[in-house]
Amino acid sequence: MLEKNVDLSVQIAGLNIRNPTMLASGILGISYEVFKRVHEAGAGAIVSKSISVQPLEGYKNPTVVSVECGYINAVGLSNPGVDAFVKEIAKNDSVPIIVNLVGSAEDEFVSMVKKFDSLNILAYELNLSCPHVAKVGLEVGDDHELVSRIVRSMKSSTKKPVIIKVGLGATDIVETARVSRDAGADAVTAINTIRAMTVDIHTGMPVLSNKIGGLSGKAIKPVAVRCVYEISKNVGLPVIGCGGISTWEDAVEFILAGASAVQLGSVIGERWLDAFKSITKGLGSYLARKGMNNVRELVGLAHKY
């Protein structure tokens, strides 16, 4: 049970969400029936897998490997494409879905928005930070002029909030967030996975078929907390924290650093959907012990010091 008289609802980018936990993009992300299960398990919102204009097959196996500090994945943004995913979620009547989009040019994003915009979805999250697929992701995020054009085109094509997902590329992550803000973005998700690899010492071969993948899990949490703190402090947009969150203590740390909400990814592979209720329960108890009435009082308190 959640603590009585503690309000966990959050307002971010004009959205009202029942609690600050979200399913991160790329985890259980293309089935509407699974989205319903995640919502019933306690998630405040669900972010879809990255959707592209055309279907993407992704990389050959192995695409995910467990390492001592988390996971490295190079799935390759595999997804059924915009038309198939529109059909998949067209029947949505109650699940708070944020659609994650990926592409390499502004017209690709705009064409997808035109197909999604009449559906019952909350917002769009733009993947500007995938670390292991060429010509999209980080290559887009590192081109600030292109980022600005994409965000402006999106904002002129929809009245739904536009959230940008940033990562650690060749440019300053704070500057990428600032450019996005100036172009009209409503919020920032920080961060995506970090470029990494692992090699099999017995065969001498890289383990992943793509060789390079993205590291997620506990190893990247301190980096993600730093990025959330700097973006929140210097850019002024609402921030959604992502990266290594597996306990209510992790969620509190991100919120203190400036996150208005948090996304859960790798922990789902370890604790399945129980993580959502466990984290919200722990967060509610923490707020009650602190004498706080709502989670919004906690956002950014670390900036005072």
C-alpha cells in the first residue's frame, strides 16, 4: 500500500501522470497487450520502442550480453515500422503511451507524427542518442543544427509534448538539451545507453554481432545522475531521468538531482514488473518520513547545496 496523504502524481511537459515511474524505451516496447500489463503493474507511463518510418530488422544475434555491471545491447533498433505500430496501438483507450521515434531527417519524424497524432497517446520522445546504429541516434544528436530543425518541425506538426532523449556523444549533452529547448522541446530524457563492448577471452571474438553496443544498468547511474543534474540546473526544461534505476533510493537520487520522473529499463530484466510498485511504495514511504505531501517537493533539492 502507498502511504496515505502522499501524492505521487507528477506534471511534466503539460502531462499529468499518476506516479513518476515510466517504462524506458526499448524494453517490452512494441506490444499493446504488454503495455496494458505494464500499466496494471504500476507504471505511470509507458515509452514505446523506437519506431522508424520503415521496418528495421536489427542486428543478428547475439544482441544482448550480461556483464558484471549491467547489460550491453546492440539490438539495432529493430521495430515493425510506423504503419504496423499504428495498427498495434490504434485500439488504445486508457494506457498512457509515449511513442519514441527515430530517424535521420525532419521529414521522417513529421511523416510519422501525421500517422500517430490522432491516436490516444500522451507525447513523443525523440531518440537522438542511440549509440550503436549509424546515421540515426547519436549522429543526429551530435548535429545541433539538425536537432533544431527536427524539433521545430515536430512542434509545428503536433500539439502533443515533444521530449528529446539525449546521450553521451561527441558534443556537450547540456548544449544539446539547450538547443532542443530553444527549438521548442518540452522536456528531456537523460540518458541513453553508453557505447561499450565486451570480448570473449576464449575465442578472442567480440561477443555482440555488432561488436559495439550500449551499456545500461548500475554502471551508468552516476553518469546519468550527473547529466540530469546539469541539464536541470542549466537548461530549465523538465527532465526525465534514465540509467541504472533499480530501487526507490535510486529514484530519489535522480529526483533530488532534478528529475521530475524516472524511466526503468534494465531492472525489468532482473525483477520483472514488480519494480514499479516496489519503487513507488518506497518513494511514498520516504516522502512520508520526510514530512512531504507530494513528490514534486523533492525535485531538484540537491541544487540548493
